[in-house]
Amino acid sequence: MVLNNPIRRGQLASEILNNDLWPEAFEMLTKAYMVEALKCGIKDDLPRFRILEAIRQVETVRSHLEAVLLNGQLAAEQARAFEEPRPLLRRVF
């Protein structure tokens, strides 16, 4: 399976992070929440607070997902390093 290969997983993670849709998706979500916050009435403090909290959480979720994807890239780099042939003994001096 593709997802069992750490190098392929790293490539997929890199593709996601470098895709223009990645930041656009979070921007669209934030804008949608902002529109809903602006629709709240003057006395609707609790709904407005909850929407603003959701906007903050969008950035938190984004940073968590990016950390997971960057971790996948790191795993791919480590897997590549192990695949490269290295001499068993190295000359120290």
C-alpha cells in the first residue's frame, strides 16, 4: 500500500503543503466564519463569541495539520538516508 511507504508519504505530504488549495481552504473557512460573525445582532454576544473562537480554532487546526505533514516529510528524508548505501567502516583520520 502507498501509505506504508514513508518516502511516498513524505512526497504526498509535500504535495499537499505546496498545493495552492491548502491555504485557500483555510482562508475560505475563516472568511465564512467572519461573514457569520457579522450577521450576529448587537446583543448576540454568545453566538458571536463562539464564531470568533471557531476562527481561532481554524488556525490551531491548520498548524496541527501542517506539523503532521512536515513530520511526514521528515520521515521520508530519514527513510531516504537509510536507503543510501554507506560504507561499514569509515576512516577516522
